[in-house]
Amino acid sequence: MVKRLERDLPELLAFFSFPRRLWRKLRTTNVIERCFVEVRRRTRPMVCFVTVASADRIIYAIFNGMNEKSEWKNRTLRLFTQAA
């Protein structure tokens, strides 16, 4: 794990090369975490899956639905676009 962290450290800290006011937006994982909360919320009632492929189909459908929402397609980070 230490070797991987040392190898990937430049990428992990790349947000420091941007203006300070953007750091929080660039390093936060709130959007990613929210997506996985939605996956757990929808898959928990299903209790178990027969195959890995059936789980893959459900997860794909959830993410595909999120991607098709206009709020995701047109969403921008206000501070990021203002700094550009």
C-alpha cells in the first residue's frame, strides 16, 4: 500500500496546483459518495443476486439512470468555471 501511495502521490495531490479556492471542490468525493449511497439504497431491498451479471445489470441501470438526468448532464462546478 505504501508503494502505491508513493507512486500515486503526485496525482493525489494534483489539486494543489489549482487556485486555493478550488481545492475543496476538486478533492471532495461527495458526488461519488452520493452515487454509491443511491446504489446501496436500491440494491439492499433485493437482498441477494443470483449471479454477478445480475448485480452488474442493476448497478448499470442505476448509474445509467443518473447519467440520463438533465441535472447531471448540465451540472458544472460554479467556482471551477469562474476560475477558468
